[in-house]
Amino acid sequence: MENISGQAGNSGDDRGRAADRNLRLVSQVASLSGARLKDVDGAAFLRELIEFVPAVVFCHDMDDGDRCLFVSKSFEAIWGMPRSALQEDPRAWSKLVVPEDREFVEQRFHDNVELGRVQEFEYRIRSTAGQLRYIQARFINLPNPSGYGAHRIGFASDVTERKLAELEAYESNLRDNTTGLANRTAYTDTLASMLSERDAGSGHDQLYTVFIDIDRFGRINDTLGHSVGDEYLRKIAERIRSFIGTRGYVSRVGGDEFALILTDCDEPSSAHSRLIGLQQALTQPISVDGEQILTSASFGVARFPTDGDDPGSLMKAAELAMIRSKTRCRGSLTFYEEELTSRITRERLRRDMDLRKALKNRQFELFYQSKHQGGTGALAGAEVLLRWRHPVHGLVSPGEFIPQLEDSGDIVDVGYWILDAACQQLAQWREDRKLPQGFSLAVNVSAAQLLSHNFAEKAIAIVQHHGVPPETIELELTESAILADPDRAEAVFDELRGAGLRLAIDDFGTGYSSMSYLRRFHPDTLKIDRSFTIGCDTDETALGIVESIIQLGRTLKMILVAEGIETQAQADCLSRSGCDLLQGFLLSRPVPVAQFEQHLSRTRAP
């Protein structure tokens, strides 16, 4: 009988007979229905077959120091050591198990004496050549046929190729495909692992979770395309990773949201300084496909253990703080505060976040309020008004969400959408020939939009894109918007007027109402604020102010529009005073497009 090295053994007849006995056991397992091959020695055939199998076949005597009775030749290819080494040390094979797995292997293999149940587990070894290999072991402990003692038989397969493929697939599921950063799942797992190493009750070893939202990213996708947007995200990710380096963990947790874990900041002030530096780095222009993209990022920060002691609570706190940054002032940084968890605050912040996504989710729509000629009442045009139809709360009052859009800066993007949608609708009406002669649309423009980069150029391009005559579009601005930067406003007015668009000053009489400014900007239209028109039929002072404004407009050759007409007496009074156009609930409330089209169908050209 051969021993484990394949040479004649000198360990005595007893050991040889034991090896023969165990080989016969393996032979019985391997035989098919007890059939025998004619003229073939079964034991010799089985040895040849076992040596051919790529998996390691082994047999151990559990009652003689776990002595290895047999191991197949594949052991040498996988472990990188000769089989003869197991003669001198039956556990030599387990010394190549990686340190992290040794205790596990000891318990599952060497200390396992349970009989009759198949055992299966995986572990890792480092071969004598230094190669990391994944081993899948399968064995069973059986009593010896003699009834005395027990032996262990089994297989050990090299499953490295399969395991690496599984690990690659697993890591792929934890990696963001666009940026190559860890994804939200990996971020959560890593945060949980880091927290488990810390004592939440000690107050030491601070950890900060940081949520970062890229401002106006949706506009990049909409205007430059998703391929440019993806490349921009990759460069943003690289900029964040370069700034943080090895001092933190970086992940992409959403479309335009990134998350950090900072572990080397002892105080909030040091975390604040580092994050301010990162914010400044993210405001630097990024070149993508020939475009220079300039944006900002809003940060939310939560601290362990003060703001939470588990991944869920910390991530929620950081996200709430980030939402506060977005809604309070784009490009700001907010540390979590306990009051952010109150029900009212959470609802307000959630509403703010809903508003930020309303344009992308197509929840905004345009309403139209008609303007009529004084005296005849003929339809002359309409003012375009923004409405937000929330999927849960229905129509939200403009008084609630317009100030939020202005505070966050999102009013700029929304303003361009309003102008684009209004021009598209006007072009459709003109094509369908549903409009009275001289019909025009008035579109409100915010101060932020007026002063934004290339506003006039973009507004003109939108009007030209839809092919509507520029004189049929009137841009309405308040006095305060114009006076925020008079020189800039004057240049924009000249450019818009040069392209044929009409300009109106809204809410006239409530601001500075300087004659010099009217002469300087020379708008086409003055809209008299409702605070004057609403009492013109009963208050001589109000009537006198209205008549003075109308006379001023006549002198400067402007069109006068009276807002807030609610009674017939007001309409008659203003018509007699020479007001050109009237607008208010008496004539029509702001209505959706379908209802306004019904109004158009009943209207005759003036």
C-alpha cells in the first residue's frame, strides 16, 4: 500500500492496513450501483481516478492526531507544498490558511468531531508561491467499519476563479457605474463598520457624515445633454476625492448627491473649515466638451454621536441639514440641529425638497389671466402665471412657493421654463388661429433672472426658437428688480428692446416711482398696482393718484394696465380715466390652459 507521498511506507503493517481500509471506503462511495469492472483491480483504478481529479481528495484518521492517511496529487498544485510534508506535520496544510481565517478553520475542521453530517465551508490560503486562493471544503466524519474510532473523508476544491468573479460582481453592486465611487449601499455598510469601532458613549473619536448636493445639476442635463452631465459628475467626483484624499470616505448616494465620512476632525470648527475649502474647490469652473460649467454645492453635516449613533439616524440628520442648505441659500453649509427633526420643520423641509424637484417632475403648469380693453371689454392679451400642482397637496398657493424659489435661486431656471412654455403655447394658438388681433402674453421676470448671466441672450433665443413675433411677448419686471442694479438693467433693456420684445414695469406706484428712472428705462407698459385701483371709485385720493399715473403714461407714450379690478364700478371708473387695459377677478381669474381656450373661443377680435 502507498502512503501519502506515493512511496513505499515504513510506518508498519497497521498503518498500511488502515490506509487500505480507508481507500476501500472511498472506492465503495465512488462505485456505481456496486458494479465492478472486469479484469480491473478496483483499488488501483480508484487511486488513478482520484489522482486525476482536480479537487483534493483526503482521508484523515481522527483517532491518531488527525493523521492524514491519504491526500491526492492536486494538493501539491493548490497548496504549493509536497504531500510528504503532511507525513511530518498533519496540520501543515492549515498553516497556509490566512491569519483571519485560522480560528474559523480550526473550529470547523480540527475541533469538529460530529459524526454522520456533511460539513461544508470556505476559507482562504496563501500558497507557498504567495498566491491567495479560495478553498471550498466538503467532508464527513464516519465511524470506522470495525466499530472502533472514526475517520474523516472529503474534498477541497480551488474555487478562486469563481470567488473572484462573485467578489467582482458584489463590488460592482457597491460601486456607482458613472463615477466609480462607492454607492449608497457601500456608504451605509462602511459607516456601520466605522461606528461599530467607536464607543458612542465616550464622546471621543468624532465622526462626521456629510451630504453634498450639486446645485442646478438638472439644468446641465437639460441644456447640454446627459453625456455631458455624466462627464461633469465624474469630474466633480474626482475633485471631491482629490480634496479629501485619504482623510475621508467618498460616495455617490444619488443622482447629484455625494456623501462623505470624515474621521480626522476633532471639533466642528475643523470639520467646518475643511468643508468650506471643499465648497470653494467645487465652485471652480469645470471644462466638459468645450463648455465651461460653473456651479455650487450645498452641504449638510451631522456628527457622531451627538446627532445619531447609527447609520440611519446620522444619514437622515445630514440629509435634513443639506435640505436646509438648499432651501435657505444655495451653496451654503448647515450643521444639523435638533429642531430640524420637529414634525412641522420636517414637513416644511420636505415641501421645499418637493419644490426643488417640481420642475424635473413636471408639476409646474401655467395659468392665464386675461387682459381686456377699457371701455369695449375686448380681449387684448393675458398674463402668464406659474402654478404648482403638488401630487399630494394639490394646487399650492404662489405666495407659499414663489418666495422659496427666489430664496433658493431656483427661480432663474423656473423663469426660463415659464418663458419657453409660454412661447410654445402662443405659437400653438397662433397656428390654430385662435387669437384675437394684437393678442400678447405677459411673462414675469424676477430680479435674479434679470441679473443672471446672458439673460437677454437666452430670452431672445427662446422667443426666436418658437417663431413667435417678439412684440407679442411682454416681459414684466418690478421696480425693485430694476433698481437692484440699474446699470445692468438698462443694458439688458436695450438688448431686449433691440430684439423687438416689449417691457413692462409691474406694481407701479409701490416702489421708487422715480421720473428719471422711467425716462431712463422707458418701458412700453406701466401696470398700476391694485392698492390704488381697488379704491379708485370711492377714494378721491386713490383716484387722483391713478389719474396722475395715467397722465404720466400718456406723456411718455406708454400703455397703462390697471390690476386688481374686482367690481364693475372700478372698471367704469378706470375706463373713464383713460386706462388702456383692465385686469382682475371681475373679468377673469387665472385659469388653466383648457379653460382659457374656452374663453378664447367665445371672444371676438376687438
